[in-house]
Amino acid sequence: MMTKERTRAVNALTALLRTSTLGLDVRNALTGAQILEVSKWRTRREALALSVARTEAIPLAQRVLTLDVQLMENERQLGELVQASEAAPCSMKKALELLVRRNI
């Protein structure tokens, strides 16, 4: 659920930044650094269309960052649950076999 929400927020932010001249090069996919930069923007006096776009972009970027933290925490907790389960040795063995097959 959170992954889908994050994707929606990134897509909305990308579309907004590509259709507004807010000073970012977003011809390619947004980077984490760009999302962080947008999250720190402040409103300013500028043309109304740019002001509205900036006002919309800031909370979108902040939401993406919040979801990133929540997803990392969920993944950490899931790892702990897997390790605590009775199936952990089996799961670890399969994971190692997979890594070996992929030459990682």
C-alpha cells in the first residue's frame, strides 16, 4: 500500500515539475537528492502558476521522503520477524542459494 502511494506521489511530483519551470532538470527520473531539495523549498513571491506549483510540490516531496522512511522501517521489522520465525534457517538458506546463483 505504501509503495503504491509512494509511486503515485513521485509520479505526481514528476509531472508537476516537468510542466512547471521551477529550476530543476527533470528530463530523467527524479533522484533522491532532487526530491530532498524540493522538500526543503519555501514558498516565494513569483508568478501565480509557479507559486501554486511550488506549493503543491513541497508536500508531495515531503510525503515521498516520509514514505521512504516508513518503508525502510517496515522492511527492517519484516527482517526481524523472519529471523525470529522458526522458518528463518530455511529462509536464510534459500536466500544464500539465490545470491550464489546470481553471482552476488
